[in-house]
Amino acid sequence: MKRIFLIVLDSFGIGSLPDAKDFGDEGANTLKSTARSEYLSIPNLIKCGLGNIDGVDFIEKTDTPLGIYARCREKSKGKDTTVGHWEIAGLISEKPLPTYPQGFPCDVIKEFERRTGRGVICNLPYSGTEVIKDYGEMHEKTGDLIVYTSADSVFQIAAHEDVVPLDELYRYCQIARELLVGEHGVGRVIARPFTTREGKYVRTANRRDFSLEPSGKTMLDVLCKNGKDVLAVGKIKDIFAGLGITKHYPTHSNTEGINVTLELLNEDFNGLAFINLVDFDMLYGHRNDIDGYARALTQFDSYLPKIIDSLKENDLLIITADHGCDPGDTSTDHTREYVPLIILGKGVKPQNLGTVCGFDAVAKTVTDLLGTSFDIQGKSLAKYIK
């Protein structure tokens, strides 16, 4: 295998895991909720075998699936972007990253205020769209930073772009990242800039994530060490703190990410293109927007034939996800779910692999197929691919 395209449909869960109750997510099912929308049309994902996956009994099946298909069960203790992507890359998180349902401790906030020279308002778990609605005016009047969190391991800083220039906001995030280590080592510090449009506060596309460095070796490190290309599309670079990446392609939407993927299909490289499509999670899952999620899946599905047709003889396409974010759930948080695993390519023999234990099966499969050695427990699926 020469080139592998790994596409993560951020938050595309397909049913609650057996331990979902421990996370408050019993009964969550991102795909099932989305399937209620009249705007969902995914004939190409169905052709690939999505509806044939174990437990997916609410959408159409096919008698002639194009690829290998399965559902993956997460091993790590978490349900967020960082933990999910790290596991896809072969790194299991035995302990959950810290969360702050009561807000961050006073000593952390005071030190952050001292280093930035700005005050902090909010410091509570909050919806990202609601927090700027409730605190935006106070922020504009005082210049204080809106700091908030969620059920995930995140320290988020919202600021109006006319009050805090982007470079300054990103610098504040770097300060927070330096502070939040050890017992307070949250998965991500996130810049959440916003502006005013037609008299309302709206978030801009200038979000930026500052991630905790992976706690161990990932498939990205292994591939780089062995001279392979690792092309990061979207927020992959942020999730892995820039480690193990040879080239980065920043994007601000699913459309940009898909277009970069199509461009890379025409590039000559030897290794992995690791792509994150974030709109499913950021714009629709967290906002309980079932129709928006359906439209986004429909859009991805419409590009899928072109992506598949562009695969060369020694190429492989892997489609999966990092967690769920059920838009029909009562909360706006991530959900603990199985994720789909679809593998396509000219050397793939279509079949149902049932339930695969561990997202790290992806890392083991990728490194094996690209001729590198990665000593992890993840189950390699390379034997199913010529």
C-alpha cells in the first residue's frame, strides 16, 4: 500500500456503547437521530455498507457492499475529540482527562488573569453559542475574557475580534496551555473568537485548538520515523500538538476539507492523509441541529463517489469517527457511542467484521499496510486487504 486516506467524520456515532450509562449517554445514537431528518440522503454510504453494520437497523441495507464494514468500540476512558483521535492513532487513554463541572479552580483562574492582564468572566460549563449571548456585552464593556468549559476536557476562551485581536487571543490560549498541565492537563484549550452581525453575536471560523501533547507514541510518530508522509487536514495538527506531521493543510469547514482531500488524491505521496471533517460536531451535534447534521452527511455522501473513483491501485480509504454527538440528545455534549469503520479500495474484499474492539485497530492496520512496525495491542485488519 502506498497511500492511505483516513477520514474522520467528527462525532458520527452509530449507537450507544455498553458503558454509555456511566457517561450519562444511555440510548444515544447520532446516526439514528439524524435519520429522522427529511434532509438525509446517503445512498453512497449505504452502498459502502453503513446500513449493514451490526446494530444499524434503521436505515437501508445493501446486498452488494463495496467495502469492509464494522462498528468500533472505544477502549479509552472518555468521549472527546482528543481521546478519540489519540486512540485512532494507537494511544489508549486509561484515565479520563480532567473535566470541570463547577468551573476551574480559583488559583488557576487567578494565575491566568495575572499572566494575561485581563479579567475572567463566566468560568462555568456552557453552550458556546449561549455563552456569548449571555456574556458578550459584559465582555465588550470590560475587556474581560469569557472562559468556559463543557462536559469535555476543555478550557475555552471566547473573545470579540474587535476587542481582542486574533493574535492576542491565540497568545492567551498559549498561556492557558502552559498553565494547564499535570492534574489540570485538559485535552484542549480552544480559542473561540466571535463578532457582531446584524446586532447579534456570532462565532467566526477562526477557532483554534491548543492540545495537550500525546502521552505516548502514535502512528504519526511511527510513520514519520520511517520516512513516510503524514499529511494533516483540518484540526489534526492541533489534536496532536503538531507532532508526527510532515505537512499541514488548515481548513475552516467540511467543504474545504473535502476539497483538500480531492486535491491530495491527485498528489504523489507515500504515506497517510489524515483528515478531520469537524462541522458535524461543531456546527450541528453540539447545537442539537438534526437537519443540519443530515445536510452535512448528505453533502459528504455526494462527494464520496468522486473520492472513491480517484483511488489508485495502491490506495486505501478508511472512514470512521472519534465519538458521538447525538443531535437528538437532551444535552449538547458528546455521547459515548460505537463509531463506524468502512474500508474501501481496489484490494478490499467486502465483508462484515462485526464489532472491532478498539479504535487503535486503525493505527495497527495503517502502519502494517504502509510497511512499518507499531507494537500496540490494536487488532490489525491488514489480512483482509490485498
